Amino acid sequence: MSWKSTEKENNILAQRIGDLEKRTVRVSWISDIIVVVSPENIETMKSIIEKYGHKRVTVVKGGITRHRSIFNGLKVFAENQSSNRLLQKPEVVIIHDAVRPFVEEDILLKVVMAAKEHGAAGAIRPLVSTVIASGEDGCLDHSLERARYRASEMPQAFLFDIIYQAYQQCTDHDLDYGTECLHLALKYCKTNAKLVEGTADLWKVTYKRDLYAAESIIKDSLSQQICIITDVKEAVVQAGFLLHESLKNQVKVEAISISLSKNDSHLQNIFSGECYNFLCINDKEYATEEIQKLVDMLEKSNVPLLYPVVLILVHLNISENISFSIGLEELTKIKKFAREVKKKNILVYGLLIQYKDHFPLQETVNSAAALTMALIKDRNPELIGQLLVA
């Protein structure tokens, strides 16, 4: 990226690296991740890696062009240029662009298996626009028959020795003006790459506005599951059941009734899964202690908080007094707590539900469910510490 990186861009990049590292746990043949960055962004990248605790990531200084950057990354294995640790030369190397942040594990496996058989492989997609050539006068010279061509995408995979030998033989013109790795393998190593049909999520973040689309996709994926936690009191359990029924048509819902003072194994399993949204329902007026216990349990679970976790503290008002008031001192305390845990990538919100015989509970719960969905989909850090009323 040529522009100065912002916090939003850094967060998306950190999440991208986190996704890759999570795959190394599931896919044993991914042993190391080499991140090649421009010199001015090296310290920023190192701070991101340190912040999120990435263990298998090595940062390498990039070159002035795409091919020179890739060559620098390959040299880490062949010439032991990593100052941190000795990296073993791999059988197969995957080359991927950070600007395609949503690559799935399945396509990684497909290109690797194809590369092991053919020496090189790359993802392709159908062209969505016709390619034309213009003459010197600026007028149409000719166009390509779109059905015969494909767009070359990433990831691409190679037997390491093939792609490294290809780069060693490259001319300065190749390194400065070329863009296609598959072509280098064909040109210098006579290796005809296998083309693998890619998926629609290989789209490329090209312009700054695309970062907002990427962030929206990440938020949508994070809002697919929610865990509702209640204590064992009848009214609280009932409210939790009604919320479950109201939310289940929109997201996957896990509902459990426990005391947060105990180390519940079911909740620990949810923490270690893909759930990033939690509702904690109680009938205490100021339950910051309950949410603190939940935060503590999250931290003790050793789950890397690569994405913002949403914790919604739901207060069920079952007192005879229909009014609900909260003092300035308590509001300040809640906001301070929310600001502190935000540093840990945890977003805390408050939500009030009135529970009265003469109050339309189902209607209130539906309103609470709508507010819940809005909070987990938007994940707005500016609203942390706020108390919303359903």
C-alpha cells in the first residue's frame, strides 16, 4: 500500500495475519508465514505481530516492485536471511497478496496439491469485463474474446526449488515490470502451471474505499453466532429463552444458565470456538462484577482476541418500581470499565429490559433483540459503556 496506514487498515491487516496463523494450527503443512512489507511499515508490522501474539510470522523488507518483494521473501528460506530464527526450506511455497484478505483454506489446499503434482498452480476467475486494446490514436484496436480468457488470482503455489530458480534467472526487466509468477515458472523452468478455479471471495482490495467493504465483510462474519448467559433465576432464564427465540432466526444462538463464579466447561468451549458475541443477563441493578468475571474468563481461556469481542450486559428490571435510574457515579464507573477492556479488544455495552406483568414482555424482548443485532453487526467502539433501553 502506498498510502500512510491508518488504525483501520492496520486492524484489518492484523486480522488477515491472524486468519493465516489460525490456519497453521488446522493445516499442518503451513509451517511459516513470511510477511513482506515496505521499509517504512516494518516497525508498524512488528508492533501488530507483537500486539496479537503471532508466533509463526517473520517480517521481511520488501523491494520496490512486486517481483523484487517476492524474491526477498523466498531468500529467507534459501539464504537464511532471517535474523530471528532459522527457517527450514519448504517443499511447497504459497504466494499470496495481503490485498486479497478472504482466501479460504480449501483453495489453499487445492493449489498446494496441484503444485505438488505439476510444479506450479494458481487460482483463476472468469473475467467480468471485456479486455480491449487501444491504438496510438486512442481508438479501439481490438478486443479479446472474454470466454477464452481468465483472470489470474492469488493464491499461487510452487515447488520451492522451481520458483526460486526462476527468480534467480530473472532479468532486471522481469523484476521491475513483470507481475505474473506463473509466467516466470514457465519462462525459466519450463513448468506449465495447473490452473485452479477460484471462488468469488478472492476479490482484491485495490482502492481505499475497498477497506470499508472488507471491514463490513469481517463484521458480518463475526455476527453469525451469539452466546446468551443467564443465572439460574426463573425470571432471568425466561428472559434468556425469549431472547433466544427472537434471535435464532437471525443468528446461531447458544444459551446456557450458569453462575459466573464457577468455571463452566461448556462456556470455556464456546470461548475457544468462533463466537465473538456474548449476552450476560441478570437482575442486578449494577452488575459490573458479572461482566468483569466474564472478561476474566475470556482472558484465562487464552483465546487470541484478534477481532473485537462484544459483551452486552443485560439488566432485567423486575422491581415493582417501573422507573429505572442510574447515578452519575455509576455511569462513570461503567464507562471507565468499558474503556479499560476496550484496550483488550473487548467492547462492553449495557441493555435494560423491563419485566412487568402489565408490560408487553415479548415486545420488549423483540426490541432488545433488534438492539442486540445492531450492536453486534456495527461493533461501534464509540458506544461502549452506554446503557440502552429496550
